[in-house]
Amino acid sequence: MSHTIKHKSKLVGRVRRIKGQLEAVEQALESELGCADVLMLVASVRGAINGLTAELLEDHIRHHVVDPAREKDPERAQGAADLIDVVRTYLK
């Protein structure tokens, strides 16, 4: 079973929240809200997308590359853990 299917309801929930955030951006533009307020809404959408991307990348690394918790080679396990940390930090 694919890891995206295994966590389908959680991922779909995140996508639906992002969709709601995008609708808020659209509504803000339609109602001619100030640019600073629109930019704040867009920043929140960007953060949500980055969070979803980080989660998908981390799951991909754990399921298709190396799962640090299951890897017997300590160097590979540490390398995978470091990569996951970098992905999380980069997409924060």
C-alpha cells in the first residue's frame, strides 16, 4: 500500500484546508481588501503548501529511500535523519 493511500484522509484534510485558505485569498481580492492583508493570507497558504510538501517528502524518504528507525547501518540512518531534518527546515 502506498504511503499516500495509507495517510489519505489526513492528506486530503490538509488539502481541503489549503483550498479554504485559497478561497479566502480569492474573497479578499474580490472584496478589495488591503494588499498587506492579502499578502498575509497568501503567506499562510504558502506555509500550508510547504507543510504538506515537507510531509510528503518525509514520507517518501522513509518509505522509498531509507527509514532511519529501521536502517541497521548507523551512517545511513543518520544520513536519512539529517535529510529529513533539512527538508523540514527548508520548507518551514
